[in-house]
Amino acid sequence: MSFSPDGSKIATASFEKIAKVTDLITGETILSIEHDDFIRAISISPDGTKLATASYDNTARVISISTGKILIKVTHTSWVRSVCFSPDSKLIATGSADKTARITTIATGRIINTITHLD
């Protein structure tokens, strides 16, 4: 789960392959996004405009909360176990069971660094 910076929304995900952003005042679902497999992790960006998901389908996605458009998709060779935004909401970091962490720009989808873990 992840709260929006202003505390007005919450993002949730489950083994049902669906991530949702819900307005905490109205209870309305603002966004619903589906992956091809279980969603492992979820995060709302520090600026409150984007949602990131990490899935057993070997992908992480960044989605615009207001439009539902997928802004980027990062693919690993194994399931993605973690995802987080940089403090300025311009980068995404993904960690995978393939023993890599990738830093990707959200504006272009370009991977700017891959860190390999040997253990």
C-alpha cells in the first residue's frame, strides 16, 4: 500500500493482478490497472501524479493517476519485487529477482543505470 503525499488517496494491490488508487474521502476508485500476474509492490510518486507497480509478470509500470495512461514499462528477466520513485518523481528504481536494479527515466523510458547484485 502507498498513501498519496497529501493523504487523500491510497494505492492498493493484491494477488488478483489489479492495482487500485482510491479516494479516501469518497471511497471512489480513481484508477484501476491490471498486470498479467500478481502485483508485488506499489508506490505513489512524491508529486502525487503517478503510480508505479512491480509484478511477477517481470514488469514494472508507471501510470498517470489522472489519465490511466501507462507512461513507461520496465522489463526484467525475472519477477520485479520492488519499485520506488526518486524524490523529484522523475526516475523510477526497480529491483528484480534477476539480481538487478534498474534506474529508469520516466520522461523517456531510458534505463540510465543497471546495478547487478551477485549474492
